[in-house]
Amino acid sequence: MLKKISTLPFNSTPEQNARLDAVIAESGGEKANLMHVMQQAQGIYGYLPFEVQAKIADGMNIPLEHIYGVSTFYAQFALAPKGKYNVMVCMGTACYVRGAQEILDKVQAELGIGNDECTEDGLFSIEPCRCIGACGLAPVMMINDDVYGNLVPSQIPEILAKYRSE
């Protein structure tokens, strides 16, 4: 599955940039520290936009293509920002055969975004996943740490409304 690159403009603060500079400096330019630097960068910004990958590449003297390859290979790295509420729809076998695709379609329609995208207001993002580990409740969706099981598409608007009102 290809990761989507964010179409939202990248904004950073001087504090974030200073934190990333410090992490890069602490790495000593050692290529063996790349994963740690990337994890720290994602912790600072919430994701790894092109600008952050380029800064890491320059700071560690590693080709940008290598940074991009690592960021797209490992599932832990995101190339697009996550919303305040990250909606994860389980697409594992049990969920899929019990209607997960219809749940995902309804979430996308309600939010007006696709997989691995974030609403313009930064409130929601959608992330299909392979297994949440609640197969007995299939189909399952998580919003941050809240688990919803035995879903039908008609429940989605009400569930999302709860988070919109918070």
C-alpha cells in the first residue's frame, strides 16, 4: 500500500526547527542513528513532510532518496499529518468479511477525505489498518483510543458527531 504525501501546506515553528536541529546534532551524523532521528522528527512534527526529510538528509549527509525510502518502507512513519482524531478502520480478514469496506466508505464520505488524509480543519484523519485485535467485534473502528465494534454504516454519522462537538 502506497503512503499518501500530504497536500496541506507545511508549517513549522522556530522551536520545532531548533528541536530537530538538536536531534540531528546529537546523532553525530552517524547513519546508524537515522531511525532514531526520524522517530524523533516525527514526534516533533507529528509526521515526516518533505521539508523535514530534506533537513534530516542535509544534516546527516544522507541522500534524500534514502530518507524517503526509509519513511515509506516502515509503517511507523507518516508522510501526512494525523488529525486530532485519527480514525482507524480495521481491514483485517474478520472485519473485511463482515463489512469493513462499507464502514470505511461511509467514514470517507462523511469526512470528505480519503485514506491517509487529514481534514483541512485538522480534526480528523483516516487510516485503514490490518488488524486491531478485536476480531470478535468485527467490523471494528478506533478513534484514537476509543474502540467501536459490531458497526453498521448508519452508525458512523452519530459517532463522528460526538467528536465534532468535543
